[in-house]
Amino acid sequence: MSEEPRTARPEGTPAGPRPEPIRFFGTTWLEHTDGYAARRAGVALGALAAAAAGCLVLRFAYEGLEIAAVGSFVNMLVVVMFAICSAIAFRRTWEGFSKRHDPQSVASMRSLMTIGFIGSLLAYFFRSLKEAPGERLHREEYEAALEAYARRTKRRTGNPSGRKRRNK
């Protein structure tokens, strides 16, 4: 959540934290406005189409291995590798919608996530059927930032000059 200085705030914009934009949705996830439902449907269809295209490309690669006659062990190894990497990528992507991963973990898993891209695309597809991918995490963080902002800016009651001073 970013908080702009009070002097740089445009007219008509409320003070306090601003919602973080989500890829493909911007900040429409906050109020579900400006074609939010159509965007969700587009993300779902796009992720499913990209996963299908990825499966087609992997099928061509598998046929290339068969033509090269590398052997059944290598063919099985490639299929198992893509299946395991896709399952891990699905799980990590799905978990990323509800909690943030640390940057070192993301960097160390980048190659595995690239190999298992079909799992990530399927996670995007299934999550976008319910909400914008990452919406719940962003909403929780935004509401926590709003509460913290309200606590910081809450006005005190009573006259502070009427309090007793401590003698030091």
C-alpha cells in the first residue's frame, strides 16, 4: 500500500492508503466496477486458452522426441518432469493468491515455475472463476492499511493541556 504525501494529493482524492493494482484488473477489484466481471471472464478464458496452447506445444515436443527415437526412458522422464513441475507451479501460484512469498523463494523457484507454466495458467483459470487472482490478499492488505491509517489519524478527545505533567 502506498501512501502519498498530503501536499501531492489531487483534488477529490481521499487521503490515506491507495489500493494496489492487480494485473489485468487495475484497482477495479476494490468496488467490482468498470467491467470487472468481463475482465474476470477474459482472464479465465485467456488462461485456459494459453494452457491449451502450451499443452499443444508440449505435445509437439514429445512427438519430436519420439521421432528422434531417444528411448522410452527419456520420453517418460520428460512427461514426469513436466507433470511434477506443473503440479508444483499450480500449488505455488495458488498459495500466492492468499499470501506473499519472499523474494528469495520466488527467485529460486523461477526455473521450476517456467517449466510448469501450465500449472500456473490453470491456477489463474480456476481462481478467476471465483475472484480476480490475488484479490483476497490485496483486499486484506488494503483493509489492514486503512485500519492502521485510521488509528494514526484518529483525533484525541479532551484537552491535552489539562493533563497532569510528570515531574522528571
